[in-house]
Amino acid sequence: MLRTVRRGSPVARVTRVVWPLLLLALVAALAVPAAASRPAEVIVLPGATSAEGIAAGRGATFYAGDLFAGDIFRGNIRRGTAELFIDAPAGRQAVGMAADLRHDLLFVAGGFTGQGYVYDLRTGATVASYQFGDPQTSIINDVTVTKAGAWFTDSFQARLYFVPVSRAGIPGPSRTLALSGPAADTSGEFNLNGIQATANGKTLIVAHSANGQLYTVDPRTGSSATIAGVSVPQVDGIVLQGRRLWAVQNTNQVTRIRLDGHLASGVVEEVITSTLFQVPATAARFGSRLAVVNAKFDTGIPPTADQYEIILVKA
């Protein structure tokens, strides 16, 4: 039953003290779910013996690879979890990767095997495998997906490999594109590395680790040109969104670059660093955040760290 409380009475004094405490408790209670929903800064890849590539899936889902074991993990950046998804056959490797969400396919570069693989994102089954180059003279390093198919880089050869995908989602026979111009330089220890395609697929952008440069490539002719005004030493994987590009560097940083309308030049907007970085290799973008793979190459190749993880930073 409600009743009137006289001002200045003991009940009134208690009420003035209790209500602020109740309000503070309510605010704290509401804040707990909000804090709990924030993405974790570190997502461990449980049981991984190495790490290198990552691809964005649907929503908060990501896929990451065990470089020298070839296994694929599936995780969620909101929950901060990851688990083994594909136990790859012996002898495979997993370097860069890209997801074709229209056809539920995952394309994976096979590194020192000279191979590339295509997996079914629903079941984890192998859809196709390709022997792009001789394992002694090729390193299949990264891959990007367009509406027509997937492009793979080779760090030892001045060429790209293309796997077409039919409208029914079936990968076809691969073909090789010989490069010309500055991107064709193979004088370094590791040359072509990361690769991305523009939204219409008419231009490719490749990262050159030895030269610390970014180049555009015409996917019809293989001709290339330097993106002026940008220097990214030890560049590895790259992420492209419109005219903004993120270059992951093995120097423990990610450089965010604004490209001009013709992709002929760029300006560095920000250098992203984290005390959690330990030789980052590749990244995937999730809205305002980047999921960055710690490759830990500072421990050796193959690396010998006890743990491999994804680091989440502001994009």
C-alpha cells in the first residue's frame, strides 16, 4: 500500500540514500552485458602448430589456417572462440586464403607444396586441388576471389594462377597469367605475396615483399604498374575495401592507405600497432575491426611458438 513520507522523517532520509544506490546498481547491471559482448583482443587457435592466413566468412565468422599442417580453423570474433574445422590431409599447407560466400567455397594457397586447394565451407570437404607449380621453384602464397573465380600469387615466379568458378559454383581447370612490368621482379627472396581484387574484378593489387611495394595488375594482360607514394617494407597480406587498403607488415604493424581514384597512388593514413603483435602476416576486416594473424616467424621457419592467435585491433 502506498503512503506519504513526510520530508525530514527517518524514512525520507533512508529513501534519499537508498535510491542513488539502487540507480548505481541498475547501471552496473546494464553495463555487464555490454562489456561481455565486446570482442576479445586475442583469439587462440587451439592446437595450431603455426599460422598465416585468414579469411572473413559470414557475419562474425572467420577461417584461419595452420601454415605447415594445412588445417583450417573456424572462429567467431564476437565470441572470441575458434575450433578445428578441417583436418587437412597429410602433406598440405595453408598460407593465404579467401572465402567465396556466393558458392560456399574456401580457396587456400598451398605454400611450399606449389598447390592450391578448394574446400566446401558447409562440410569442410575438399572440392578441388591444383598443382600450380613445382614445389622446388614455386611458393603459392595468397589468393583473392572475384565474381569469376580466384587468383593465386607465386612468390618465386612472375605469374599468377587463375581458377574459374562456374555459376553453379564448380571450380574449373586453372590457367597461368605471366606478369610484366615492376610486379614481375623475382630478384628477392620472397617476391609476390598478398593479393586483392577491386569490386568489379577488373584490377588486381599485389604486394611485393622484397620491394616493399604495391602494384596494380591487369588480369587480362598481366601488365603491372607501381602504386606511387607508398612504401611498405616486408609487406605480407593486404586487405582492400573500396579505395582504402590495409597492408600487413612483418615489422609488427599494419599500414592503412588511402588510394586515389585510379589506383595510381596512395597516401598513408595511419600506422596501426599493438603490443600483442608478433610478426603479423595477414588480416581480415570485420566492420571497424581487423582480425590479424600472428605468424610468429621470429621464432623460426617453421615457427616454434607454443601458441598461435588472432589479434583484434581497430581498423
